Amino acid sequence: MPKFAANLTMLFNELPFLDRFEAAAKAGFKAVEFLFPYAYAAPEIRQRLDQHRLQLVLHNLPAGDWDGGDRGIACHPQRVAEFRDGVGKAIAYAQALGVGQLNCLAGKAPQGVGDELLRKTFVDNLRYAAAEFHKRQLKLLIEPINSFDIPGFYLNRTAQALSILDEVGADNAFLQYDIYHAQRMEGELAATLQKHLARIAHLQLADNPGRHEPGTGEINYDFLFAHIDHIGYTGWIGCEYKPRAGTAAGLGWIERHLG
């Protein structure tokens, strides 16, 4: 049976962030994820996790000025020092919050920078992060994101991500496979999941079009959940979607899957 984690950046977002933990627990979730913890003190978040008996399964490394349009900085040659400072910050939060894996957003390719330098910067930064994470038994994840939602995002496809991970050469570096982004860029969801399962550390979901909850679009999630079980994926699946008519109203799909 799949295990679903509430993405608190997108679910229950009618509530202040620190109140979303209680809402997720009351809705039946046993685990949560979110984009970034850095606007809050780690003990504040840890208190909510402990109070509501929730496991934190993922958050991202610092990704630059999100409100200003950054979507990660790991491929930016001029921001390597900023990225590496962020690695230390991410590790401190991960250790305080008890999370075992962190996602590194590649970012949008800066204008005027060639692909060779973009890739070298990304690979070098990932090697640095993976080495620092290895010291603390943490997994490093990278996530392809579709170029329709984020034009110019450097990392778009599964094959590209796996090629980069091969070059990084770290045994604690994995793919974060977001079903929604993969559907928009390449399809072949079931076959890709099965072929690369050993290199996938985390899944996320949303339906397409609209990035709403399963059952609102073209993806056959009943089939896909059964397939994910069949191939032996035992990790969490992050529910990173935009509720079409409010979070509570959109949770009907999950009732038959939550244990």
C-alpha cells in the first residue's frame, strides 16, 4: 500500500504554515514534506512534528531568492559560495528535524552561460553536497522539473538527471521522481519507474493538466499506485499538488489508500 506524505507548501495552505502540521495529522497523514524550513526556527518545526506524531520525509536545500524568482542556484557558476553555505544550513536543519534526505533544485540556467559550464557547476556542487551529506548519513536528491511550469529550468528529464548522477559518482545521490513533471516532459511513467527504481529515493505526485489531486486529470493513478507496489517501491509519495477546491474537499481520492 502506498504511503502518502502531505506537502505542506501546497496542502492546507489556507492556514499559517505552522498550523498545517495539525491539519495534516487530523486528515490522516503520518508524514509531511515541504519546500523550505528556513523561515522558521528548527525547534518550532520540530515541536509540531513531535506534537502531532509526524515524520518529516523531505525538504529542499536553500534555493536562492525564491520570492524574487530563483528556483535553485546549483547550476549558477557565480553563486557557488552561496550554494555551499546553503549546504551547511540544510544539514543543520535536517539534523534538527530528523529528515534523512534533501532535494537540491538545479535552478534556471543563467543567460549567456554555456551548457558545458552549467553542467560542470552543477556536478561540482552536487559532489560537494554529497560528500558533506555522507558525513551525516544523508541522501542527496535531484529533481527534473518540466519546462512548461518553469521555463529555463536546467534539469528537465530523467535521462539527463541520471547522466549527471553518474558523473557525480556518489552512492548517496539519487533521483527524486515527480510523476507530474515526468508526465509533462516524457510520459512512460510505469516503465521509467520500473527501470530506474533502484536510483529513485522519493516520489511526488499531482495530476495533469492543472497539477491538481489524483483523479482530476489524465494520469491513471489507480493503475500507477498498484504498479508502484508491484515493483517494490517502499518509500513515501509526496502529495505536491494544488487542491482544485480546497485541501479538505480534495482528499477523497486518498481515503481508500491511506492506512
